[in-house]
Amino acid sequence: MPHPAGAGRRPIAFFAERDCWPAAPHARLLAIPLRATRQPTGLNQTKFALRLGRSQTYESAAERGDYRIATLLIWVNSSFGDALDEPLDLFLTCPELIHTVGDPPSAHRWAVSRRDAQGGCMDDRTDACQGQILALSGGGYRGLYTAKILACIEEDIGHPVAQHFDLLAGTSIGGILALGLACELPAAMLVNLFEQHGSAIFKRRAKGLFKSKYSSDGLARLLRSEDVFGSRTLGDCQHPVLIPSISYTTGDPVMFKTAHHRDFRTDHRKSLVDVALATSAAPSYFPRHTFDNTQYVDGGLIVNAPGLIALHEMEHFLGVPAAEVRLMSIGTMSSKYTVNAGGNSDGGALDWGGGNPIGMPGRLFGLAISANETLTHYMLRQRLSEKRYMHIDDTLTDQSARSVDLDKTDDAARQILLGRAMQRSKVLLSDPQFKNMMTYTASQPVFFHGAAANHQETDHA
């Protein structure tokens, strides 16, 4: 390994893990020149926020589980002196491979952490970030609240919000919004879509005994329009996305994904309209959506708030440890479904339906998504520190809750959802944690298959 030219330099070594190493019997030793600076050199460059201190050099490579660990030798000018013990930001500038076999590191996503001489992790910087997630919850027409917040964010920053996130995850209406953002459709357009066409989406066709209350035809026509999804597939998304659903054919959960991992070989062909209808086929509200000989139902039954599955995706398939992930979740003003203690408690259809047996499926679905929202929020608070997890939502008051529901699309519902979203956005845009998240720019995504494939191992499977 050649030593970088010039006196007064010393090596700082870090271990780097990735999930897409070239097929080889062992990991290769890499050396990438980095420049240490206090001044940002551009948000489009790959950012490493690390604490530089006492230098250590590691000259070995090893294999661990599904990942291979290699050494990056980073040479830092010693003229910084004592400043090396202070937090500095490293910005990757013109990555030049000194010695390796395989793909250049710029084509991969890296998760970097400092190790001490004994091989253990040193203390993590609480603000270091190697990946950001945007998680959008389900909630029927209440998703207008979510869409409006996203539109306010984009109006403030002046560009697509997806550019600040390495992974977008959404369930039901949140899934439809996530797919739109992944295609960089303006959030304001998505607001207009549901504000103007809500009554067409939730146009009652039955009382719910023999058929679902609403047909999915109105939503399907809307999504198939050329200014929305048209004929796009998951392979046309510009940003990695994760959309949950359930196969009622097999009884298994299904995660629709872009091809951001080499093993995700088929989903890129799936129509965005089919994926959107599959994740939003809420029981009793809409019919099951069938495509590819499979019947799908709403993903909210298992994961209405997709933050946890998105964190798992980031860790296991994008190679970024939870300690270096930041996550923003946006809810849908979910109200809690609770029992009337003075009513019938026998557990029959009359009881569960709130006095109307036909209403039982809807109330059970509402209870499931509400409880999942609370559980996910609690668990993410445990997994991620306060600096790494931001939950944006509002609690419905008793009076507002009577006017807002999964399928209420009248003027009163629109006024409450849009008004509360604008008030929440006003506070959000001045929040230091939010502003810090908006200083992060997602790295260029790597897609292995489909129209957006940009990896040399692509076989267009």
C-alpha cells in the first residue's frame, strides 16, 4: 500500500461495512483520501461526521456473517494539532482508489464507525448520521394531514423532500404518498389530488354487508392518470421505497421494494398503481386488490406506522446501523378506539360494531391501526435517541374526532385536517431538530435492477 506523499501526515483508520461487496474470497484493503475541514464543501458529497482523536492503524480484513469488513486508511494532515480531539466533519472529495479489486466505493453505500485498538466501538457521536428515513403512516382520508405537512416542507425548502432521505416507507395512504415522493411528484399536487377528489375516492356503493362500502375504481382511475403514476413501475422510482401489504392468498406479509439490494429482483416490474391499491385495500372499506394472481389487503393490519420495518430495512439491506440512522415519522391525526364502559361488553358483532354489526370490521381495523401506531412510536423511542427520532402528529380533540375519520371527506373534515397540518408545520419548520435533518442530503441511491439500475452487476432480471 503506497504511503500518501507529504510529511506531517498520519493515518486514521476506520472499519467500513457494506452489504454489496464484489464476489471475492476476502474483502479488499481500500485507501481513500479525505480532506478534513470545518467548512461544508457541498451537500451533494458523501458526508462522514466522525470524532477524530488518537490515531490507530488496522491492516487486516475479515469476514463476519453476511457482511465483509474492510479497512479504510484515511490520511489526515496533522497540522490540525489538538483540533483532532474535537468533532470534525469529513467530506469525501474526489474519491480516488489507491488499491482495490472490484467496484469503486462511490458506487456503494457505506456505514462507517471508529474502532479502538482492541477492536471495540468507541463512543458514537449522537449527531452522526449515515442514513435518514421518512416513514408515513396510514389513516385513510386523514392522510390529507400528512400530505399538507409534506407540501409545507417542500414549499419551505424549495425542492423535493425525498432528496433528504435514503429510504421512504409508507402504509396505505402513507404508501401512496411515499410512492409519489419517490417519483419526486410535488407534495402540493398530492394535496390537491385528495382535497379535490376525496369524495370520488370514498363514493359509497354499499352498506358493507355483502360488499365493501367503497369501490376502488375511483382511486384507481386517479392514480392511473398520467400526471400521477400513469404506467410507472417501482423500477421508475428515483428514491428507495418500502411499502407493506398482506397477501390474503397466502396469509403472509408482503413488502414491496425498489431494487436497492441485489436480491430484490422482481418488484421493480410491479406497477405503482397496483402497489398503491394493494397497500390501501382496507378491509370493509375497499375490496381486496388482485394482481399477479394474488389478493392483497391493507398493510395497516400489520404495520400501519412503518418506521420499525424501515429501520430494519436500513440496517439489514442498506448496511447502515441504527446508531447512525435518523428517522422522521408523520402520522395522520389518529384517534384511539376505546370501549364504551357502559355499553354491551359481550364481544359480539353488536358490541364490536358500536351498536351496528355492519360497523364491526371498520372498528376492528381502526383499533388495530391505532394500537400499532402507539406501539411503533414507543419502540422507536427505545431504539433511537431523541436526537435521532422525530414524530410529527396531532391528537384529535373530542369535538374534532367527530368530524374526522378514515372515510370522512366533507368540508368539515378538510378544514380540520388542513388547518391542523398548517399549524403543525409552522412549529415544525422552526424546530432545530427538523432543521438539522434538512441539512442532510441523501447519498446517490444504488439500484441493481430495472429502469433506474445504476450498478454494474445489473442483469435486468
